[in-house]
Amino acid sequence: MARLRIKEILNTTPQNQAIEVKGWVRSFRNNQFIAINDGSTNNNLQVVVELGLLEEATLKRITASASVKVNGTLIESMGKGQKVEVKATSLEILGDSDPEKYPLQLRNKPSLEYLREIAHLRFRTNTFGAVFRVRHTLAYAIHKFFNEKGFLYIHTPIITSSDAEGAGEMFRVTSLDMMNPPKNESGNIDYTQDFFGKSTNLTVSGQLEGELAAMAFSDIYTFGPTFRAENSNTARHLAEFWMIEPEMAFYDLNDNMDLAEEMMQYVIRYAMEHNLEDIEFLSNRLVDEEKQKPQNERSEMTLMEKLKFCLENKFERITYTQAIDILRESNHNKKKKFQYLVDKWGVDLQSEHERYLVEKHFKKPVILTNYPKEIKSFYMRQNDDGKTVAAMDILFPGIGEIVGGSQREERLELLENRMKEIGIPAEELSWYLDTRRFGTCQHAGFGLGFERLVLFVTGMTNIRDVIPFPRTPNNCEF
Ligand code: ATP
Ligand code: MN
């Protein structure tokens, strides 16, 4: 007999039909009612075992997280809380779970911090069940969105020899014996003897390679892992995270912003349509969690409201210069409530400033454009004012920067000059510069940090709780 997933069973009209289900026990009440979960939904299937069906020894083995196989008939439920239930005709324990040792059984309401330590088991909780189903749906929605738009999915390399991108500190990849590395004449490690005959790293971004593909296919995107050895122990940074990077020929900065906004709204809407129960669960979870906080620190909107709000409102578009004016004149700044005060044009914005603009001032997602060139990357297109570049960052409530992008500098001479100014050797990036030599054109792209998107849609507050096995400074378990 074919096993049915619980999500499907719960949506089936009960007609005393015979069914088979496999899953893990969530709870067992009155020696009669078993709640079974198989990860297809947070809703458990109630299985009723009539008195006398099972031997005492088997009943004892129906413990939290034991895996079971149940055959029975699907009937209408008399109890509250579910429409259907299974009247068991047989039950087999597939794998025991010792309740004296099972970590999730030993604590009542385990904290998120504790669950991070047992990340191999946290998939089995309602919270993480919901988070990872939403994560899946968002990943699917991203591919669906770009596919519908005719974008090509390009796989850019994970090991790279280019270290010029400058997006962050890199992890070295080597097969040399680092206890006893070969040295060259000047006494430095001789990477010509390394696996690739040169020094290599894990990628921080697929953008430069993405641009090469866009110069042939017009519209492409990457969706892959990226690595940054930055020692920032924040709730928004991981050492290993996933990034979506579209790159479009013939787009200017406005086209770029339009696409990013459309994509964000598309994937949020898709998740709300396909994971509504999970998102409602997470929204309620957040309300409960915030009850512990003082009134003035609680969110003004529930998660559901925040997501809807994002779909119903155009993102506010302002320049960096306008943002600096708003921040400088804000009461927050005057009363010195920012950790970093905003005093002059040219400073990089901190997350507290980004969140002030989004959460306090505009109360909606904001796109900031035209940043000072000094605080942005060499490949961004130089504006005519000689001071700013055609960059755009999208800022989201609770998160700050979620997307970073720009129109790219397509003019060879200006690009070479900028590289010279900041000391990037042109020889190292000659392959990149070739796109500007042979058929260059206006183009643009952006990077969306996938975990930051998942954070937003699930309402979780720490990025370690939206990726199965987080990698952060001093932490690489599993
Ligand atoms: P931040 O200022 O927050 O460190 P960034 O300016 O370094 O971000 P970019 O280099 O523009 O970010 O990367 C593009 C996107 O990747 C960011 O908008 C963000 O969503 C995401 N991102 C960047 N660094 C991390 C990280 N360490 N962990 C998770 N996501 C990240
Ligand atoms: Mn960064």
C-alpha cells in the first residue's frame, strides 16, 4: 500500500478508506491518541489506537520522536482541532526513541539558543519545520520568477583565483601542507606549488563571472553559496551564506531597481500563497515571543501585516545624499541616540541608520541610490558629479540592507582609471575588462542575501536560525 504524506491525508475527505502513514510521534495521550508528524506540515495527524489493539510493551514504545508505521482507516474526527483522524488497525514501531535521553523531551519550551546547539534535531520542532519549509518555497519562487522572465541560471565557480572583488575577507583554499609549506626566494609561501598553481579562495560573490555571461545571454542570475571570513558576529552575518545575483545587459539603475522590487514582491507573495499556515504559525510565535519584551520594544505590526505591507506599498526611492540629510536632521541624531552619529556627507551608513530610515522615518522598504564612490566597489558606474556611483541598496524593516546592487561601469577607460586609483592591477582582471573591450554595453545587477530574505519572511531575528547549519566565527558544527 502506498504511504501518504500527512499534509495530503489532512486534506482528504474521510470515507473509511484504508491508508498507510509513516512518521514520528509528537505526543501520546491517554494510551489512545498519537499525534504523528512527517514534516509535510506542522499539523499532526491524530491516530487513534483502540484499547486492546496493541500490547502493553508496544504502547510503552510510543514515545516522542519514535518513528512509526500505521495502517488504518481514515475517518471523520469527533475531537476538536482536526477534521480527520486515523483509526489504527495495526501499528509498527520502526525506530525507538528513549524519552529519558531524547534532548527535545528533556526541556519544556527549549530556547532558540539551545536549539542551535542541537541543530541536528531542531528540524523536528514546529518552529524550524515552518522556517525550513518557507526557506524551500522562497528558493523555488526565486527560480520560478527568473525562469518566467527568461533569465538563464548560471553556475559561477565556488573556488576562485580572483581576489579583487573586495566584497569581504576571503577563506583560502589550499592543498599545501601548511605545517611545512614550500617557500619562494623571498621567504613567502610559494603558491605556484599549490593545487591550482596559484593562490585560490572561496568566492565572496559570483558577480564578475555573472557579468561575463550577461554579455552573451543578456539576462542571467546565479544562486549559490558565498563565503566571507569577516569577523562580524552579528545577527545578520554568516561566514557561509547563499546569494542570488541577477545581471542584466541593457539595464540602467532604474530598470535594476524595478526588477529587484518586482522580484522581492513576487517571492514574498508566492511564499504567502503557498506557506500560509507556516507563516501564520511564525507570526503567532513572534507575537508570543514579543510578549516578553516591554511594550515600546514590540513591533508595531505582526509578521503577517509586515509582509502584506511590503506587497501593497511601493518601495521608497531616495538618494544617499537625501538620506544623510534626513538622518542628520533627525531627533534621534540630535539626541545622540545613534551609536554612530551622522555628521558629514561621505560616511558609510550603519545598520542602525538603515533601520531608522525604514522603521521610523518612512515605515516601508527604502531603496537608497547614488552612494559616494569611496564607500562602494570599483565596478560601479561613475555618475557625472564625479563624487557618486550608480549604486542601490534595498533596506528592509528589521534587517537593514537586504539587497546591494548597481549599474556597472561599462566604459573601459573610466573603469581602468578607477582600478588604478584604488590599486587593483588590470592584468589580474583582464578577462573582466574584455567585456568592456568587445561589445560593451550598459548593464546592471544586484545581490540578494538569501538568508536575509528568509529572515524577513519568517520573522526570525537571528540569521543562525534560518540556515540549517550556520557557520559563524568559532562555530562550525555538523
Ligand atoms: P553588509 O553591509 O550587511 O555587511 P555588504 O555590503 O557586505 O552587506 P554585499 O557585498 O553588497 O553586502 O552583498 C550582497 C548581499 O548579500 C547583501 O545585501 C546581504 O543581503 C547579503 N550579505 C552580505 N554579507 C552577508 C553575510 N555575511 N551573511 C549573510 N548575508 C550577507
Ligand atoms: Mn559586509
